[in-house]
Amino acid sequence: MREFTMKQITVIGSLNYDLVTYTDIVPEGGETVQANAFENHLGGKGLNESIAVARLSKDTEVRMIGNVGNDSFGKELKQALIDAKVDTSYIKTIEGISSGVAVILVEKSGENRILITAGANGELKPSVEDYETYFEQDTGFVLLQNEYPHTIESINWLKSNRPSINISYNPSPFKPEYIKSEVLSKIDLLIVNETEALDVAGSLLSAEEADKFKTRTDESEMNGFKELSEKLVKLINQDNINLVIITMGSKGCLYSSKSTGTAFQASEKVKNVVDTTGAGDTFFGGVVSQLSNGSTIPEAVKFATKASSLVIQKKGAVESIPFAEDVEKL
Ligand code: RIB
């Protein structure tokens, strides 16, 4: 058994090389348009979350479990983790397959459209023995998303074998077949945007109830999503942190927990949104880093809101993730 003197946070997930085109116009099928600029950035939801947690937490051991290809992209992605002092012992280099790639269009408003090709991320399928090695001890938070094929297997193994770990899950990209009540009941922290929140309702609830939430959110976004977050928080695990967050873009976010009830956190005002890529991952990492540091849920959500407001003012995902001191200065 290893002895942990520090808090520990583990991310299981993707590393992508982001190929980003900045454009005023998104082409229609069959159309060619002139873009403004092209840049390479480092990304992948797993990598972004790992670096966000590493830059935003204190006295915490951050580890990432993931795969890269044996190519120059893979070397850069792994080096970014090393530079951020993330433990890369469980980053595997897979022969004969390229690293994950994301093709991203960023519009003038900063909004993005993302196409991912899994590459080596698609080979991340840990065995029971692997999980036993990764999680010798029951500790900390684990962050998961859907950019590797075995997210549900990870959730099942963790909840059966290390029940006090807070399973923190952003079901993105959304896969309806993953969202079953049995899976949701094992999640301790669920973080979704508005579209994903309605998608979760659509997969989980009866058609009638899901339609009711859709109508309620059309009538009043705030009331509809408040009711939905209150519904979802009863369906996730009740034993650990028990937190549902619905992010609402430039408006802010709603959160619900049995310990805090439901509350709204307004976003920070940002004049010039440059690129929203990585903002959601930084928000996620920000919340978990602060909860792990011992902050209350409202404090953690407020901190994460500030952190993601800094991300959207710069280009790229990893490159725009702030450090705790930058957020504290705000
Ligand atoms: O959430 C943003 C990330 O999604 C990008 O960095 C891209 O790689 C995709 O995984």
C-alpha cells in the first residue's frame, strides 16, 4: 500500500492535438470560405482538466491516465503534463496509432465547433488489474468525460471498489446510451451544459417528463434548469459530495446539492471573448480543485467561474488555463 500524505486527484481521459481555425464564417456543405488564422494548440478534455486541476489546486498530487500515439503530437502532449507537474506514470505511448486530434472552428463570437478523432484515446480500456494499480488506496476525486471508450467501466469499477472516491463526470461528448439511472446513481458530481442537461433528461426520464422539462426551460431558462438540477441531484449518489452543476454559458451556472440546496452563480463580465475552447474543462477542474482544497461548494463554483472567464479571453485550451494566483487576483 502506498501512503498518501497529499490530497490526490486523478483524471482518466483524452489528450488531443487541437488544430484550430479562427473564422468569421462557418462554411455550408459544398462551400469554401476564407478563414482568418490557423493555430495548433494542446487540448483534449482529459488533458485540459488535468492541467486545470494542477494549476488551480494547492498541495495536491494530480495524476492523469491516458494514451498518446508514438508521434510528435504525443510527445508535446505528454510534455505539457510534465511541465504542469502532473504525474504521467500512467500515460501510455501506443505504437502504430496516432495521437488524438481535434479539428476546431472558432467563430468571431469565440464559440467553437469541435470534431474529434480518437486515435490513441480510443485504446484507453483499463483492465481490472490496471484499476487496482491506479487506485491502491481509496482517495480524492476522479474526473471523467466521454472521450475514451471505457468511461462506464471506470465508473462501475470505482463505485464498487473505491466507493468514497468522488466520481466527477462531464458526459461530453454526449452518448445517450451511457446515461442510465444505474450509472447516474454512482456519480457524485455531475457537470453538464444546458444542452447536455436536457439530453440527460431525455435519456433518463420518461418522454413525458423530459418534454415537461424542455417546455419549462423554453418558458423560463432559469426556472426550468433549476427544476431539472433539483431532479438530477436526487438521482445521483447521495453519499459523497452530491453536486449537480448546469453551466449556462455567458449567464453563469446553476448548482444543486443536498447540502446547499439550489443556487445560481452569475458569470464574470468579459468584454472580449476570443476563444471558448477549454472553458468548460477549466470550470470542471476549478470546481474539483477547490473542493479538494477544502472550499465550500459556493466558494468552489465562484472560483471556477472566475477561472473560466480568464480562459475565454485567450486562444487555445491548455495555453489559456490560468494559475490559482491569476484567479485570486480577479
Ligand atoms: O473541451 C475542449 C476540448 O474538446 C478541446 O481541447 C478538444 O481537444 C476537445 O477534446
